[in-house]
Amino acid sequence: LIANTIRLSIFARRREIEVMKLVGASNWFVRGPFMVEGLLTGLIGAAAAVVLLFLGKELVLPTTIGRMDAGKDVNALAFEYTALLVLTLGLLLGAAGSSLTMRRFLKV
């Protein structure tokens, strides 16, 4: 998803990229906005996942554990740690997808 988003963004801004290179922009000045876009896409996806996890924790988990006999034997990480891990992995995945896509489709 992130790779396709960045690829479409690169194709949509081909002329702007050409103009920036003609006036002497560095490679990272051209690649920077695409990297930020990939990071934001990963962060937004991870934030949506955290919201869904929170809703599942608050709405589904109490009724499920109430029906189980061994409800007190459930061991898991604290929700805050899980949310932080998901957000971090979303940022890393966004950065990796963005950099791989730029390497493949952005010739500067």
C-alpha cells in the first residue's frame, strides 16, 4: 500500500521533480517529501490499527473473557507497550516502503 502510494505520487509529480533537478536541487531535497509521505502513511495506518485494538480491548475482550473459565490466566503486554510497538513498526514499515519505492521508481 505504501509503495503504491509513493509510486503514484512520484508519477504525479514528475514535472516538478524535473524542474527541481534543473534548478540544482540535491537528491535528498527531491526525495525528502516522498520519505515524509511514506512515514505519515505508515503512522496513519498504525494509528488506525491502535484504535481498532483499543476498541477490541474495551468492547470485545470483557465479554470474551467473561465466557471463558480461565479468564484470569491471560498474560499479555500492557496495552500502552503494544500500541507503542505498533506505532514504531508502522513508522519503520513506512520508511522502508518509501525508500525501496524511491530507489526503484525515482531516478534522480
